Amino acid sequence: MRTRVAIIGAGPAGLLLAHLLHRRGIDSVVLERHDRGHVERRIRAGVMEHDVAELLDRVGLGARMRRQGLVHGGINLRFAGRTVRVDFRKLVGRTVTVYGQHEVVKDMIRARLDAGAPILFEAEAVAVEDVATSRPVVVFRHRGEVRRLEAEVVAGCDGFHGVARRSIPTSHLTTYERRYPYAWLGILAEARPASEELVYAHHERGFALLSMRSPTLSRLYIQVPPDTDLADWPDGRIWDELETRLAAPGFRLERGPVIQKDLTVMRSFVTEPMRHGRLLLAGDASHIVPPTGAKGLNLAVADVTHLARALFALLKEGREDGLERYSALCLARIWKVQHFSWWMTTMLHRDEDELPFDHRRRLGELEAVTGSRAAATWLAENYTGLPLDLDDLV
């Protein structure tokens, strides 16, 4: 097989890149190791930054999002028994949109298939070869057969455990990582959200988050140790703990059937550079952020805006300067987002071995953030998203 761009991974990064390339008449093939049903059912992020939602709109992927998504103009910080709303519209004139990542993926897959462009499901990439040449190759297994996909560029959008990053010699990479001493136990429940906007709760028993996916689906999390066994947390225990940590005057948590339960270990991860020859990494293949700041999907989309421009220049004009700048442009944003995600995480969670001083200091930090317009504006700027340059992508 031959194509111009081989894309490994049918997540939001890979599918958005394929869509942007198709709009410019650049052929690509998307390889995805799972079947379509698995990809479309994976429950992941659910908050899209202002400019990410705008980009999806402008490139023809946002119609269902605009019908079904929930536009939020702020978030609630709950601590010391009270709730303070951070008003994004008032502070920065921007919003976020709550719309499940799996729904975004469904929209992107449908758009690609409607365009007659190729996605190979159950096609597992096992190696990336010849990336130092102008004809790199992806070796993959599909329907019991080992095949080769020749391309001019390979985009590694296959996540943290994918083959793309592992295909770069470790001597060419520098890795930065931080593991946090806690995890999130999350549930998806058929229950009306108990708040119109997200509630981030700091509690002496640990962090809790009230989120949602629709007017009838709630997504909720509690902080637990990383080695937690889900079997130790029956549904009733989870609801009781959520009631305790989210408690506030006049607040009533809506309960309902739990339809999904999972454990998310918290980590920060960055690998540099994001390019080796004609292999370029995007999204979780290159970086991971703790989910507290709602940045995973959004950071992947930001990568793709730079990657698409680099490929437009290379494949339409024969210029390689975009490839050379790609990593530095992405990393400038990545490290700002890493800082914000670390800050949100460490401000709201509790360490098991922390001193009483640490708990009181965090409460002081929350008071400082919510009591200062300047501090609240910085939170709003980062939560709604650093600006994206969209003009030449649409």
C-alpha cells in the first residue's frame, strides 16, 4: 500500500489530522488496532476548550456537538463547605463545551467514511521503518496478514503505549515524568447531573469531581490510592463517598445506575523532541497530563494544528521548515499546559502523608485564587484554553 501520510491511531488527533489533510486534497490512510465499536465506545475526556470547539465547527465536524453539547460559562470550586463559581464569560469572554470524546470520534469517523477516505480498523502497527528517508514505512497486521504501508510522512497518534514513540531510538529522546500518589475512581451513571456546571471539590477525605456527559448522564470521580481494587468499591460505597466529599448547603446528589466504572492513575509525561526524521508524534504518544485541568484532548488538537500546517507546507510546497519547527512550537504550549494541569491537581488533591500545614496551605491557595480577580482570570484563561491560530486551517 502507498499513501502520502500514514496515520497511526484513530483517536481525535489522528482523525482530525486526516480530516484536515483531506480538505486540502492530501491523501492519507488511518490505521487503528481496535475495531470501530471499541473506538467509538471508549469513554475519555469530555471538556473542549473554546477554540477547539470553534475549530470543529469551522471544518465541518461540529454540527452534532452544537446540538447535543453543553456550553459552560464557568466552573465551581468547592472547599471548606462553600462553593465559589469562576465565571469564564465575565473574566475572559470565553466558554468550554462538554461533549464526550467518544462522540467527537464518532463524528470524525462518520465524516471520513462519508468522504470515502480509508480507515483500516483492527490494523495493528508493529513497526515504523526508514524514517530517516523520504519514504518511511509502517508495518502492520490486518486480517491475519502482515502488510506494509509506504508513505512520505508518518504521524504517530497512537497513544502512550503505541508503536510510534517506541520506534524512535531512546538515544534521540529525553523523557520527563511525574507520577502522583493518587488516582481517580470514575463512574458514568444514568443520573441527572446535580449541578449545571462542573464542581471541583477539595475535601479532607480527598478530591471529588462532579462532571457530566449529557442532561441525563453524570460523570463523577473520587480520589483514591493508585493501587485501589475496584472490587473494593461497590456502587453504594462510591455514592456515599461522593455525597460526603461534594456536600454543601442546599446540594443534593442525584443517584442512578452505574454503567461504567474505571480507575485512572495520575501522571505527567513529556518526551522531546516530537519528531524523528519523517516520523512525527502527536497527542498522548508524546505527552500526558493529569485529567484535573481537562487538557488531554485539547492538547492533542493543538498538536494537530501545527502538524497539519507542517504537512501542508511539505506536501503542497515542498518546504521542510514546518517539520523542523513542529516540535518546538508544540512544546512551547505543552509545558504551559503541563504547569496548569499540575497546579490544578496539586491544589485540589490530598497526599496521604501530608502534614496539617499542607492541608491548610491548600485551603489558603483556594481562598487566594477565588478571592483575586487576577488569579481567577489566569485560571479562566488556561481552563478555556490558550488561543489557537485557526485561520489557515479552514
